Amino acid sequence: SVIMIVEFPGPFSKFTEGFNADILKTKGMYLQSKKEICISGFKGLLMELDQAVYGVTFAKHILVYGNEKSSFLINGIYPRDSVRLGDKIKQSILSTFVATDLNSNPREAVDYTLDENAGSFKLISVSGNAMILNRDMKIPTESIDKASLIAGKSLAKVSFEDEKLFCTERVKKYPGEYSIISSKRMNEVEIDRLKGYELYAKNKENEEMYQVVLFDPSGGYYLFVGTWISGNEKAISDIKKVIQTFKRKP
């Protein structure tokens, strides 16, 4: 069981469009209930869903709230049979209070640092273990090269028998139907004493991708995914400069 709180850049009205029964069903989630709710003056939705994972049916109490600038999702997950635990998780989620006058530093939520200024990027937000960056802090970006960069850390401390295979398979999980550029070889990289691999991909929408995966010997990995419009050499150069500033916090 877990309660996860994640911030998403983008308006609440757009973010919640995907929370309908038909769309959720395509992702293996089945909507049981949904109602509008108000959280500290913010519009919100309270939902209950079921999802089967590896033969176990999990229930989810999900609270989504936000405004036209950003959206927040609080996801409480527990085994469907644990009814009393589910009630406690729901009570916990409904205790949410938003302190709108609180000054916070989102960088404190992650265990690594990046210097976006090295490549003329701006930090949009921190979402879970991920940093989201682009040129103009707009979602989607309106910059000429459409350059963006997401950096994140895996939630689980897993290990891999074939690290190269993991890197290539990871490309298939992104929206946009990217395919690896075979003429650009997968190369070994090392940043902040972590070793991994870099590769390039592209899609049919004239967009290119640069992916770096750094593997932690203690388990897990750090992932960097930069995208830009094909032909913008400065974009990939800037993305690489930012990734090279990656450092784990002591």
C-alpha cells in the first residue's frame, strides 16, 4: 500500500480530461466512482478505481485538484480485500489541506541536482522523482526548437541482467512511437561516477530524442530524456550540457 503525491504542469481542466471510464479502461483501470470536490478553494475530483497487477486486484482512491497553472494528484493504493486499510487511506487523502502562502523549494524533493542554466533551460517543476525542463516554461513548449528535458530516478531499486537491452526497450515506452537511429551507435557514458548508455531516436513527427540511462550499482537507475525538432544542433548540444551537470546529493 502507498500514498503518492505528484505535481503535473498544466491546467486542471486539461489534465482531468483523461479521467473518464473509457480512457481509463484502455490502461487497465476500472472507474468505480467519481465526484467533484473542493480542496482549499481548488477544483477537484475524487475517484475510486480498480486495477489488476500480476494477479492481485488493487483499489485506488485518487484525489486530483488544481488550477490553470498546475495540477496535483494524490493516489492511495491498497489491495482491494483490505477494506479497513482502504477506509484509512481515503480518510488520509480527504485530510488534504493546501497552504497557498507556503514558500517551498521543489528541488529538495529529489536526491540529485541539475544546472539548467548550462544549456539555457528553465525548470518547470519537480514531479515525483523527476525534473521537467524546457526553454519557456510552457506546456507544451512554444520555443522554436521545441527542446525539452526530463530527468528522473527509478522508484524501485531493481537490477538488470542486460542493461543495453533495458535502454533499447525503454524507448518503446514513450508516447510518439520513437525508433532508435541505428546510424548513431549506442555509447557508454559515465557521469558522477555512474556508468550507463546513451542513444538517439526519432519519430515520424520530425522529432528527435536523446536518452541517457545511468545505472546505480546499489540498484535502480537515473533516466534523462531530451527531445527537440530535427536539425537543431544547438538543442542537442544544450541538452547534453545540462545532463553533464548531473550530481547526486551527498
